[in-house]
Amino acid sequence: MSAETEREPNATPATGYRLATIVRRELRTVIRTRTFYLLAAALAAVVLGITWIGDGYTAGYLPTAVDLLTPLELLVPIVAVAFGYRAILADEQRGELDVLETYPVSPREIVLGVYAGRAVGLAATIAIPLALVAAAIAVTGDDAVAIYATHTGADSPVLFARFLVLTVLFGLVVLAVAVAISSLVSGTRSALGLSVVALVALLIGFDLALVYGLAEGVIGDADLLYSLAVSPLSAYRGLVLETTVIVASGTGPRVASPLASLVGFAVWSVGSLAVAIWGVGR
């Protein structure tokens, strides 16, 4: 651990101090890692490029959110996994997890500190490009509200802010899964392999399972709104459509249960971090 944690060898630092030390260390790691800057630049380029090519900066907030939804469904999980798939593994490879045997730092503190530090970097990576898009729309947007296939209602920066927050939350859920993966593997290759499997499951597998369950009658039409919460991707998509797009028009059938989707986010996050804590403590 950092030398900051060893100022008073005869004293036991408080939990909050230990957590803050780990968070600061992770923030320094994020700041010093060029790969994260490349990921942030690539994500920003895609978001701003789609907005520019699709004339979203003049069309309005909601048309832009609709344009960005599908690309972000793919890109956010990839970026989140890249931020977290070696978070715990790197500590183990450097021997820093040996501190558990000689210093009063619990697996819970290590996992929560690592996750919190990486989460700050990931949140900034996702939020800054979307904030720039919102600023561009505010400056250059037309007064007339754009009409598109699923919405003809009022446009609002508040709705785009919801889209931004939900996108960040989606990224943080996937980051928790990536941190769990990093605690279970013993090498970089296995981390990459398991990360690819997790991405395929998150991006394709759970959605296919829901479609299969609906086709076979395992999931009823009335249950589908709540079953979407099983998949983080479906939960994210449903939350955006339900709380940002459909709510603006005031009409149309429900596509998801916001409460169930948020509960699904919480279960995935807490469950993944619990797995990570168990993995570190093995």
C-alpha cells in the first residue's frame, strides 16, 4: 500500500482513512494510465461524431438521445470493462494484496476503494462527452422541436440530463461486474477471456434469453416489463425509453418498469462487489 498508510505504525487508521487512501491511489492510477485517456478520447469522438453527422446538435435533446442510445449500449460496457477487468488483478500481480496479512485492511475496503476510484474515472469518461453534446445543443439547437418516429412531444435539457445519469449508472453497473472478474482470475489472459465472455453475455446473451423465454411462454407479456431488469442492458434501454422518450410524449405503451430496472441495477452492482470481496478474501 501507499506510504501514506504507514505514518503511524502503532496506530490503526480508521476505516474511512483506509478507504480514502485506496480511492486516491486508484485515482492516481487512472490519471497516469494512457489507455484510459485513449478510451475516453475514442468514446468522446464517437459521441460527438454521431451528434454532428446526425445533426443532433441542431435537432434537439431527445432526437440526439435516441441517436446515441444504441451506440452507447455497445460502447459503455466495453469502456467499463476496460476500466475494471484488471483492477484487482493488477494489485495481486504487484503483491499488494499481501497487505491483508500484515495490515488491517479488509477485502471489503480494498474492493470498495478500488471500485470507487475507478468509478470516478469512468463516470467522468462517460459524462463529459454527453455534457459537451448538451452544451452544443443548447448553443446551436433550433427553436422548432424535431419530429421523429417515436416522439413528437416537448424537448427538454432535463430529459437529456436523465439520459446522461442513466448512462453513467449503466457504466457503473458493468464496472462492478468487471471488478468481480478481476478478483477471480489469476492472469491477464484469463481476465481478457472472462471479460469477453461477460461482454457477450451482457450485450447478447441475456437479451436472447429474454426473447427465448417470451417465445416459449416462460415469460408472459405482462411479466416482460419486470423481466427486463434481469439484463443490465435491457434495464438501461428500458429506463431510457420509459423515463426519457415516452414520458416526453405522454402517450404510448409502457416498455419497462423503472423501479424493477433500478432494483436490477442495484442487485447486479451489490452482487458483483460481493463476489469481488469474496474473491479478494480467498
